[in-house]
Amino acid sequence: MKIKFIVITTLFFFFSTYSQDNNQNKNSLVIIDEVPVYPGCEGNNEELKICFSKSIQEFFVKKFDADLPNKLNLKAGAVKVFMFFKINKMGDVDSIIVKAPHPVLVSSIKDVMSQLPKMTPGKVKGENVNVKYSIPFTIIIEETRAQRRARRKMEKEQ
């Protein structure tokens, strides 16, 4: 069974940034001045966002076990996965949340994301802030021969 990853073009799209509001002592939505920087990325904010996305995508594809969905016998077709994580004020990835159709898949994706390298954190007015990201993607699982035979057999019986 072949596995294909279809990554939405806005893969690592900026989701939201929270910084401490000193006046009200609560979190508020703000626009960041400097985006988090993946190690080795350089340029202006727009170039850094593109490099960040590309670097995380390459890291994930390299580290994720693409045969895992095969081993889990997931149904052929499109499997949607959603990842949420935060680059904290120290530049570490934390608060990883994964929504996927199988708990082993969730665990594996969390493990991969927790291995991301330390980054330069995002900043607002010169102060480090937490930056949240949302990553939707789809895994396309092609039908195995056994699944195809079973489907054809059922179709003939109907």
C-alpha cells in the first residue's frame, strides 16, 4: 500500500500569537513583529515564514514513518490529520495536539513534532512571545490488493 502526503499549501500557516497583556494581566491576540526562526533560516519575516514551513515539512517527512498507516490497516482513501503546536518564549516546541483517526498515529506524530530543534522565538516589541501554529494535512492511503479483492467480491455479490 502506498502512502502519499498531500500538504495544504498554507501548511504551517501562522495561527495566532499570544503575549502577556500587562494592563489586564491576561492573554490577548496580537500581531508579532518577528516570526519564530527555524535554525538556518534567514531573511525578512515573509522569507522566514516560507523557510520555517519548508523546514518543518522536510523534517516531518524525514522523521515520520510513512509505513505506519499501512501497519494500522487504515481504510483506503483520504485521512485528514490536524496538528497544533506552540513555539514558546524559549524557542521550544510544546503544547502539541494532534487529531488523527488512530491513537498510534497521534502518538507517532507527537513524537516527531517533539523532536523539532530549538528555534529563535517570535517577538513583539522586542519581547519573546508564544506563537501557535496549526498544520492541516491529508494522508492518501491507496487500496491494497486484498482490500481491492474484497471490494470487488462485495460488488459482485450485490
